[in-house]
Amino acid sequence: MRKSRNPNLMLFKIKVLHTVIWAFFVLTILYILYAGIMNRISPLLWIAISLIIVEGIILLIDGGRCPLTRLGEEYTNKTDIGFDIFLPKWVAKYNKTIFTTLYCIGVIIVIYRILT
């Protein structure tokens, strides 16, 4: 655990930042799904798809974990699921499965829309 004047405050800040970034990416994935369903192929859609690809690469480089999780571990010894984000434990546990599935469905629908 990293020495800090107030490790609880640092962990709280990490949790807030992590939650905001998570929400941004969830909204991005939902937008991709929406755009595919509604056949709204646009430059914004391609930017959204690219952002999720970049996020995936970052997670792969870091062994499937968010860099903020690793940072949060430096401020606490309690590293159970979801310790670093304001989410229900079951969402934190299945986060990648849920949103990777939605992303893939969205991209498949987009590809279908482009090809038909």
C-alpha cells in the first residue's frame, strides 16, 4: 500500500474517476448498439467503435485489468471485486462479459447494415 496523507481520499478519487470513465465507455457501447439498430451509420459511430477498440487494447496490454484498478491497489489492502469503482459487485464482476457482448452485437448489426 502506497504511503499517502489520506489513502482513503485517494481511493475515493480513483473510484470516482473510474466510475466516470466506465460510464463514458458504457454509453459509447450503448450508442454503437443504438446506431446499428437504428441504421445511423456516421463518422461519430466510427469514432465510438475506435474508442472501444483502443480501450480493449489498453486492457489487453495491462493483462485484462484497468490501469485504475492497479492504481487503486496502491491505496488499500481490500482488493475484492469492485473495490475501485462505484458499481454493484455483480456488475463489476461481469462487466467485461456484459459489455463486450453488447459491443460485439452492436458491431455485428453495424456490419449487417453496411452490407445490406
